[in-house]
Amino acid sequence: MSDVLAGRPAHPVQTGEIEGLRVELVSVEDLVLGHSPRVAGEDIGHARALAESGAALPPIVVHRPTMRVVDGVHRLRAAVLRGQRRIAARFVEGAAQDIFVLAVQLNSRHGLPLSGDDRTAAAARIVESHSRWSDRRIAGVTGIAPGTVAALRRRSTGQSGQSNARTGADGRVRPLDAAAGREAAVRVIAERPHASLRDIAAQAGIALSTAKDVRDRIREGRDPVPRRLRNRPPAQETGTRRIEVRVGRGADGPAVADPRRADRGVPGRSPDKLSALVSLRKDPALRQSELGRSLLQLLSTHAIDEEMWRRLAGSVPLHCSDVVAQVAQQCSQEWLLFAQEVRRSRDAVE
């Protein structure tokens, strides 16, 4: 079964997979319009024609977490015009950006065809949400030329070095920046220490063998990005002082910022959060005590990137947003008090 249907990041969904899902009856009042790739919205004339035809309406497709209609807006409108209170539906799950891809696929294969503007707008959106996909793969989903997708990508404002790989229609990942891919894998491992190699590779946009090499290097205390792949200027050329420690063995052993000292070497500067967590997880003083393990777990839970925080914020239902914001603010204050207490304890010893 496809990743969209299983609730994981997107791969193209085959129509046969949708047709194999169980059909359920759902109240039309529970459904929300959304995920449509049609720039001009629904065509009321087409909906009326469906309603007046008297033919049985095929099941629509609905995103279960949000109850948004993925495919079948005109069928839903026709059912309402007929006075129906319920409609047949098949449910899918997955992230919003993946569900939009599914909506484009389904709307391209049956019913009222997507216009050229619809397909171009959909491609521009997918270039933003699935920047690792190749031009040819996006073209295959939207039904436009790969050259048009390439032009959309060049005009995109969201391609500021964020994509380090392209995933082709064959599913193979082809990295554009080997160092960036490895650094992305480090972030995945820091956020999900027990993730499988396959998950690490998929999330970071790298090959399975590269994901294994990154994980092995972290476990051995070596730099997950070999020196030959790094294209950053050395720390001493940046004009700021960076206190570093060597971890592990080997000629390409890393220069990893010591999380216990980096903030003391440069006032106002903090160590990289994910790199610091990788170092902390290897510290036996933390790993061998119950409280230390609890602390590592808490730190890891909060070590997510800005994009994930934005996605979480966007998923908060409106009716409980105030409560969520208050709890988050209280947690931030407690973390600040904790940081101050840790520093006071350190200063007392020194």
C-alpha cells in the first residue's frame, strides 16, 4: 500500500489502491472542501449535470484527519443538490502536502479534466512541498512537460538551498549535495534515535548505504560528514572563536562543538542543538543514570527544526489554540528556569 495511504511521506498513489479501500457512508455536513487543485474552484454547472443525471455517484475520497474532500467535490455538490444527507466515501491519511499530490493524481484521471492553469499551479505547489522530487516525476503527476516544471523550480522562492537531492519516478534518490544529505541524516537521528536506516535515508534524501555510514560514524564518535565532502570555511576563518573537542579516532575525526563549553567560549553563542545532542548521547555520565537518560529523552523530544514547529502550530485546532499556547509558554518558562539552574550549579562548582 502506498505511503500516503499509510500516513507516511508521499509516493505516487495508484488508482487501484484507492478503489481497494473500504467504502463508508459519511454525513455531508461533516465534510470540508479543500485540497482541490482547481484554481477556479468547483464548476457548479458540472455539479448540476451530475445531480440531474440520476446516475449513482462513485465514492468520493476524504482525508480522515481533517475530513477534507480530496477527490469528488462535484459529486458531493451533486449529492447535496439531490437532497442526500450521506454520501459514500473512501478515507485516506497522510500529511497535507502528500494529500494534495493525491488530489492532483485523482483529478487528472477521471471526471472533469484539470485545465492547463490547474496543472501548472499544482506543479508549482508540488515543487515547493516536494522539492526533492525530480522535474520528470512532478511532470508525471501533473501532466505537464518536465521543462515547464524546471522553469517553475527556477522561479520558486522556496528553493534557497533546502533541497539536497532529487527523487526520480523510479523512486531512487540522487543527492545534489552529499554533505547536506549527511547533515540532514544527523538531524533525523538526533530527533529519532531508534529510526530504521530506511526511514533515515528517506527523510534525509540519501542512499541507504550513506545512511548506514552516517549512523556508524556517529556511534564511533567520528564526524558523520568526511572532510572531503565539507565545503564550509574553517571555523577560524569566520572571524569568531570556536572551542572544539576531538571525539573518537581517525584522521577524519570530527571537530564537534563541546556542548559544555561552547557557550562559554563565545558570549551569546550556543552550540548547534542537534550536534550537541549527538555528543550528549555518547556521554556515559548521562547514559548510565536514570535521571540522565530521562534528561536526554526530554531534550531529544524538543530537538525538532523550525519547519516541524510550524507544521505542529498549523495543526492545532482553533478551539484549543489558546490553551496550547499557554501550555507551550509555561513549558518554555520552565525550560528557561532549568537552564538558569544548570548554569548556577556549574558556577557554584567552579
